[in-house]
Amino acid sequence: MQKPLIAIILAFTVALSIAIAIPVHAQQPQQQALIISSLEKYAHTKYLDRMTGYLTQDGYNVTVVKDTAVTLNFLTTQLNNYDLVFWRTNTYEWYHVTYWYVGELTNKATTQAYSQDFAKGYVDDTNAIIGVSINFLIEHFRPGSLSHVKLAILEGSISANIANVFLAAGVKGTVDYYQNVSLQFGETDGFTAIVLAYLTSGVSLQNSIWQTITPYITQHFPDPTEVIPIPPVWYMGNATLTIP
């Protein structure tokens, strides 16, 4: 393992320890949280149990959906049943179009059900795993369609583009990534876990992001000789939003 990677892992391990120490605010039970991991088979979610624990402790009932269970139908019809939605995916390019993996494998029933989206290039199954473009998301998440979702945590490359669509569809706030990232090694999982630790401790959306990235801005880490890049995680929507 390369030295910069070791430093990054150490950095967010320290940050997670700090975040964990924050006292939990009063719980409001029966809130519903959905964790979607579209590529779990290929890039395991680090800290999943820890993130689930944060949510459960904060009064959420947590549903986890992985890999092929994440279907186009599930994605387009079920998200608005939840107060918090966490979608972990990533991108690929095909004919100059960016697609985000859904998880569902190509199959005749889905191809027929979404034939117009396939015909327009909004959906692609080049890699056998179905992927959706930004146009698909715009088409299927119309204004008001996600009005029940308070917060969407979108982990993956340029997920800020998805965040814009979700906000237009009614989501109150998002945590998202504004650059290309890798799901390997768990770096983004670590950053997301830190943000979630702050959020479930009653810290506002804006301050949760700032407290997560500030150590990387100031480079306050055990090894002063290492310069660790600032994680490309940010927020959109209501800066003062708190959960649950």
C-alpha cells in the first residue's frame, strides 16, 4: 500500500474518532433511512455497520438494498418513502455519455418496461449492470417527486449532478461529491461516515461538511510531512438542515 493512502486512512480514522465523541441529541424514532449500494459486490462499503449504527442510534429504521436488488423500478418508485436516502454508486462513460450504475443486471422485462429510455440512450447496459444518465434522472424525478426526502447522501463520482436533480425534485439537502472519486479502499466511505457522524449528532448540514474537511484544509494530522488532499465532498440545499 502506498504511503499517501496510508496517510489518508489514518487521517479519516482519527477524524472518525473525533466525530464519534460528539454527544447524540434527542432521538425521534420511526424515521426511515434507505442505504443503496449499487456496486457492493465489486467495491464493499467500508464503515457500513458504523453508519447504520449512527442512524439507528439517532432513531432511524434503516433499510439496506444492494447490487441487483437495486432496480430501475425501485430507484424510480421507492425513494420518496424515506426521510433519508444514501445512494452509493459510481460512473462510467459510453459514447460520450456519463452513466451511474444502478445495480440491476440487464434483463428482458426491464428492457421492455423502459424501452423508450433505452432507445433515447437514457439507460445503458453495456457492462451488463444497468446504468442511468442524468437525462433519465431528470425524466423520472420530476418536481415534487422526492418532497418527502429530507436529506440525500450521494457518494460517487460527480454526484453533485445527481444532487441538482434531487433538489429540483424536492429533496431538502444533499451531501455529494463534485469530482471523480474511487470507491476502492474506502476513502470516500470514510469521509461520508464522518459527515454522517456529525449529522446524526445534531450538527447542521453545512457545519457537518466544514468540520469534516477542516482537518484537511489545516493539515492537522499526526504526520506533518504528509499533504493530504481535501476530500471533494460538499453540500447543497438548506445549509441549516439537521436530522432526523
